[in-house]
Amino acid sequence: MQIDLRTVSITPLRQTFNHIADRLGGDKAASRYIEATMDVQANANFHYRPTWDPDHMIFDPARTAIKMKDWYAFKDPRQFYYGAYTIARAKMQETAEADFEFVESRGLAANFNAAAKKTALEFYLPLRHVAWGANMNGASMCAYGYGTAITQPCLYNGMDQLGIAQYITRLGFTLGEPSDLDAAKKAWMTAPQWQELRRLVEDMLVVKDWFELFVAQNVVLDGLLFPLAYQHVDNALQTQGGPVVSMLTRFQSEWFAESSKWVDACLKVGAGETAENKALMSEWTKKWRDRAVKALAPLATQALGAQGDSVMAELTDQFNARCNKAGLAV
């Protein structure tokens, strides 16, 4: 008996969905990111306006002062849709789990320099409340924003911040005791050096314009806080006690580097759309930058001592250069 195996080529009747073909200018193969993102935003057949905001539709581009011809211009350079996002985060989580396990199994936390441990616990643990606020802000941007190309990654960023809050909590359990988390919450609520940052976080929770919130959270606060916390403070702790904290905060460091690519891309698209957009986004950036620098300055001094002021000046210069490169005027 002889069996002949032959390859049969089946030509698909079409390469993608009709609305994607309209965007691509013809029936062309599209990536899963494009098919899962473009024109997914609901924009018709709403039965009523929300009773809590009758001036707007449920999904309404007028909820921000930023104007765009096409809200799907905010494409994510990472090409994250749900599947790609969860796969990427699963890999990062595996690395984080391995780092925590290594620190715990080798007893590195117990042998960590006492002064460095005290600095790490007092500086990092209250930041879990900042990350929780960022999680709420990410959900708000997704709820009130317009266009899946930008609301989708805003929600992903918010969920990442929830994960960061959990990793900071786990850092507290690894380096300290449950009582250290209680002390951190008390510091967040009452310690003078934390109150400007707490006020900043709480004020951001009630920002109405969702794109201003995008600037305040994703551009400004993250853009200043993460380099301070996970570069400068981390480097200072390395000189005192080695790379223990670096291992326990690797997720935050790598996440910020990745997330910044998307944030910068959004700035370039938004500011490049119109001169009015650029002026408004620049104004928002300067407004929230000044508040964030004021809020972070006492924390830089707490963790870095006399070097705190010079570090904040350096971070501000770097932040301004980053924003200007992205098309703003700050």
C-alpha cells in the first residue's frame, strides 16, 4: 500500500475584517494587535446619556480638551493586546518570582545591611499607596477615555501598578515584618515628608479631563518617581548592602523602561496633532511637574541625605529633555 501526501494551498476569501481593510486601504493581512484594537470603541446606538453626566455620551471624545482627527493614532509600539500583554507580564512575573525566591532561599534579607534595610523599608513601603492610586487612575483613563488604542494600554498600566503595589508589599515582608507595613501606612497618613505626595495622589484621583490625568500620572509622576526610586535610591542602597533591593524591585525598573516607550509615543502623537494640543499638554506637564518635584524632594532627602537636592535637579533636567524630545515645550 502506498500513501501520497500532498500539500493543498487554500486561498482565503479575505485577509481581514472589512473595517480593518478600510483602514489599511485594501484587503491586506493585519497583525492581531491591529485586529484587536482598531475601531473597537463603541460609538453608536447609545440609548441614553448617563444620568450622572448628561452633558456627555457614555463614550465621548469631548471628555478631554485634547482634539484628535483619529483617536486610533495612539498606537502602542509594544503592540499589546490582551494576549500579547499577558504573555509579556507572565515572563516578567517569572523573573520576579525567581528573584524573591533567590533572596529568601539564600538568606540575603537577614544579612542585609541594617541601615540600608531601614532606609529601604521607610522609603519604599509607603510607595505602595502611590501605586494603588496609579491603579485607580489607570482604570479612570480607560473608563472615560476614547479610542481602544489608548484606553486599552491605560488599563494595562493600571493593572501593572496594582502588581507593583503587591511587589512593594512583598518587599516589606521579605526585608521586614508586618509591623513595618503598619508603620509605612502611618507615615503615609501623618509623616510630614509624605504629605505633599499624598496630596498629589489624592488630587489626581478627582481630575476630570482623562488626558490631563494621563499626563499627570503616566508622564509626570511616573516619569520622576521611578528614576528616583528605582535608579538613584536603589544605587545608593547597593553601595551600602549589595544588590538585594535591586533584585526585589527588578519588575518596577524593567516595567518603567518598557512603559516609557508607549508614553513617549502617545506624547508625540498628541502634541503633533495640533498646536493647541501641544500648548495644552505642555501646560499640564509643567503644572504637574512642579507639584511632583515639590512632593518628591523631601523623600529624596530622606533616602539620599545631602545628595537629595542635586538628584532632584538632575531628574528634573532629564525629565524636561525627555518631554521636549517627545514634542512638548516644557
